[in-house]
Amino acid sequence: MAAPVATVQLLVPTPDPISLLTVLAPLPRLVLLDGGSDAADLGRFSFLSADPVALLDASAAEWPQVRDTIRRTIRDDFPHDPALPPFQGGWLGWLSYELGAAFDRMPRAARDELAVPDVAIALYDWVIAWDRVEGKAWLVSTGMDANGVLDSGRAERRARAVQGWMRDTPVVSPSAGCMRRTPQAGTPITAFSNAPAGLTGDFSPASYRAAVQTIVEHILAGDLFQANLSQRFLAPFTGDPIALYRAMRRHAVAPMAAYLSHEQHQILSVSPELFLRYAPVSGEVETRPIKGTRARGTDAGTDAALAADLLASEKDRAENVMIVDLLRNDLSRVCEPGSVQVPALCRLDSHAAVHHLVSIVTGTLRPSHDALDLLAATFPGGSITGAPKLRATERLAQLEPVARGVYCGAIGWIGCDGGLELSIAIRTVTLTGGVAAIHAGGGITARSDADEEYRETLDKARALVAALAEVA
């Protein structure tokens, strides 16, 4: 029997991803993984799809069934073309931070009013893929059905349907639903010069500083090395999610941005951080933890001074190195002995709103393991938990009043060829039931100053708050 063949069409002229997002907005489960910046590296590729053939919304307790379903769709004869962008069909969506309970004894925070699924991924049989280096885009249609069966005739029919949707407005999909529970009233936040009306926080400034000090005391007592404490801001929002996403890209363009539409939620992210990348042909694994942040300056001199201060900061470098060690340990659980390396340590990466210290950790996955084993060994990412990871998550669940949801989880793809690429879902807004939720946090170490840590959360949230104020 002949191997299945995908339908591949070069799109001329090359469509704009954001414009196409608007055209296809009525389609169910619309997803855009958006390389908005850094075209030569993390932001080289973008992927858009909708109308999936199968849905998986699940809790952490249901992860074994989710894992097995995904594995049944990964096949050696999947028609993957190495000359095209790496995702050519498969699973797209999010993994919430609380999915960590599927892999270890990770407790949950006391409240979870937004009720975001721990897993919300779907199987997409077609994708529009952009290569920003080549300046080209392709429509790839695999003909895959919900059981992972490939059919060339179906691939051609679906490609024709997608071309039709690109020309004509599709039938409107159901609108987003309501929240199951109403968030408790928070503390009014006045620290932002430009903020939407009704912005509140789950911490007051004083209570956040007190939580920082509690973590410092745990560190000094030998209970922790560091922990990544976060807070949540809430604001009313009933506007256009795509307009908000456009505004977020203007204020904080990032190489691993994303827009995900769900029946109950919309997830908008402008993340700069790679969580995991896995290439099945070479076996190469990569992660890029971010630890250490400074706001951008208002002029060239101030900006350069802030960058230099970050590079020279013993506290920030120590924070980064600790997480690199944690991730080296995580990768070593599933990678070939001796293959885990650190090709970059504490380099400076500058984005629209902030400077970051970024490291790169690589390895080679053992042939006996796959992308889902890699995920189980590393999730949630060490850069947004702390060290030791399990103890840090326990302390954070005691201190943070609400569940993180998608924030600090992961967004991205698992291909039917067995590949994987996920961002860490920071700089992320969750829209649900007329509310916008923004989390921001930072790593606490023994050298942390509570006032500076609180300011860092504001620096990280500032661009998203400004975007929300712009379109609210």
C-alpha cells in the first residue's frame, strides 16, 4: 500500500498571520502560534489552524488517557516534509500549570474560579505554516481523521475547504461561555499609570511583600533554594479578543506569542520563553529558562545601564544558574548520559518591554523515550516553580491565593511525527466570562528585596495592562 501523501500548497501572495486570524475568527478552536519577533531564532515559524477533528479537554487525573490518545496518533509514516516548517499537523493547545499534578504530588491553590481545563488540546488535520526567513507560507492538509487515519482524498477536500474559508467569512461559532464561579473581590491596584477601570489584585502590595519575606525565611531555614511567587490581576473585559491580542503584540511583541480560542476561554500570550523543543529525527532536546528581569529604559543611556545592571547582578545570575541546574537534572532523567549541555549561560535577551537573562540547556533524548516522556520529566518548567521543584510548588500553593491556570503552564504543539515545541505561558491573558486575568511573578532567593520583587511583577505586567486599557 502506498504511503499517505499530504496536500501541500504554497500560498501566493503570502498572507499576514494576524489578518488571517481575523478572517478565520468564527471557526471553532482557532489557534495561532505566532512568531511575532526574532525571526532568525525562536520566532522563525508561525502556525495557524482551526476546526479540529478531535478535542481533548481534561483534568490532571485524566492525563494517562490523554497521553495514550496522543500516542495513538503519532506514526512513523506521517507525511512530514523536512523542507517545510516543523509542525505539519497534530495537537495544538495549552497545558495548565496545574497539570503538574499528573506527574508528581503537586498541590493546587485554594481557589480556582476561572476553571480553565488542565489540558485543552485538539487534533488538527491542516495547518497554515509560515517561514519568516524565507518569507513564505504553505497550507498543509494531512487528511487525518479523529483516529489518526490518513487519507489523501480527504486531505485534498479539506485543503479546498480551507481555501474557501480564507476567501469567505465562515459560519459563526458559539460565543465564549460564562465562568462557573465569580472571582472574589480583590484589592484595587493603582500602581499602573495607564490601567483599565476596575483593575484589582489578589494580593495587596503589603501582602505580596509579606509572601516574599515568608519565602526568604523558608530559604534561610534550608527548606528551599528559590521559589517563583506570582500574583494575579483582574479587570472587566467584554471587548474583542483579537483587538486585545493586536494591542498586546504592539506593546510586547515576542517570539512565542499565541492566540487560542476555546468555547469557554480565550488565551492570549506574548511569551518570550521556550519551555521545550524536541526534534524526533535528531533526538535533540532544548529548553531556554529565563531568570532575571529589568524594565527597558526610556532612553538609550538608561536602557543600557539597566541591561548592564542585570548582567552584573549576582542575585539574578545565581537565580538563573540554580534553575539551569534544575533543568539539567530534569533532562538527565530522559536524555542520553553525558548529552546534557549548557551552550549559553546567563546571556542578555532584550524585548520590547524588558531585558532578561536567558540560558540554553540541550540534550539528546534516549531512543526508549518520546516527547510525552520528556514532558512528564520536566513539567511544569523549573523557571516558574523554583528549587527543589516539588517543595517550591508546595510552598507556592500555600501562599498564592488562586490557581495559575494557563499562566506558567505551556502553549504549543505536539506533532504527529513525534516532535514537540512549547512555550512557557508567561505574559499571558486569560479571558473568560467578561473578565481578563493577568498573572506576573518572579523568582525569590535569599537575596530578594520585597519591594524590588513587587516592582518586578509590575514591570512584567505593565505592557499587558496597557494593552488592556487601550481596548477596554
